[in-house]
Amino acid sequence: MNGPVVAVKESKPHSILFGQTEIVYSVNACDRKTLAIHVYPDGRVIVDAPRNAGQEAIAEKVRKRATWIFKQKLQFEAYPPILPQRRYVTGETHRYLGRQYRLWVKPGAVDQVKLMQGRLIIETAHPDNTEKVKTLLQDWYRFRAQAIFSERYAVCVRHVVRLGIEHDRGIQLRFMSKRWGSCTAQGTIILNPELIAAPKDCIDYVITHELCHLKERNHSQAFYKLLSAVMRDWELRRKRLNEMVEVRFV
């Protein structure tokens, strides 16, 4: 070894174009012989480079690794934010189809969950049992998700037919800690029931995203070209989804 790597202050941001997407990166000149590219969860791209490396050479390296960089950034962006666990008590807010509702837990002879006058009301014989309240709310979300997702799935399937994508197997539900949806190698579309907290246009984005994986399995340029062909504003929908909706159950 030639001694420890000594880092210096990052340079001003640079950028390259990856298709129509700009990739912004900073250069960290340090005591090393080769270039190394790092993508961080907050979206930053940092290039560790030898002190004598030229900017053109660095840009060319970033350009060659653009597909990988883009894929890493998208994977980080696709992770829904995980926030502290709920307490499941009166006064908390919960989202449903993009709107916020204040939780009201009250005694009741029959366990039930309902939306009334801008409130999410849970009635149970055990209102102080937060695990019971959580289970009732989670079951309600799953029930509503099955109905709404099936409706949106039918719409999205019709839209992707013109791309040569066909699917008639419906969707499955599964609570997931880091995904809104997935498409298995066998072509099964799985959605996170917590997605029911999002507006319908964001739900459509996730379903369409997974349907496109039936034709393009990876997050390649070809995949995003396919997605853009059927949903031109998918980036805005994804941004809105990940800014608006929180994962709370897991």
C-alpha cells in the first residue's frame, strides 16, 4: 500500500447528459491512482479522482458509468421514506388516496373502521389496545387497497397493450419495507397495501412501472424509454409519491 487516502474539499459541481437526464457530480481530488464513483442515498454523486486527473478524463469515466449511476439513483429514490412507528391513538394523521385524515379511536360494540367528516374512525371494544387498533387499520387498508388497486390495474393494463404488454393475472398484496411494488420472474405483480395512501395517479405510476417490467426486466434505458412511451410524466408522479407517502406499518 502507498499510505492512506487523503481527501480534499470537493470541487464545484460538474454534469453530463444521460439521454435527456442530467447527472450532476462533484470531484474529490485525493491521493489515489484510479477513479472511483460513489452514489449516496441523498442523490449525490461523488467521484474520487487522482489529483492529476483531467476533467475531460473524469467526465468520460462518469459517462461510461452513467447507466450504473442512473440505476443507483433510481433505486434510492424508489425507497419510500421510513418514519417512526405510529402510536395508533386519537389525534394521529393517516393518509388515504392522497388526503390526510385524523384518527379517532372510540369504544364500540363492533370492531369497524370508517371515514366520516374528514376523520378516520376506529370503533372497538378495546380502544386502549394499540395493537388491536393497528390490526384493524391495517386490515382496512388492505381491504380498500384490494378494491382500488384492482380498479387501477384494469385501467393500466389497457394502456400498456399498445406496447405489446399483456397481463390478466391481477395483482397480489404484500407489506414491504422498501418497495411500493414488484414484478416477479414469473410475472406476478405485487403491490404494497400502504400505496393506498397515495393519489390514484401515483398508484397508476407504480402499477404501470411493474407492468413494464414484464417486457424489460431491468432498470435499463430501454425500460425507461418504454415507461415514458406510456406515461410521459412518470418522473413527476414518482417524485410526488415519495414526497407525500410514508411507510408506517413496517
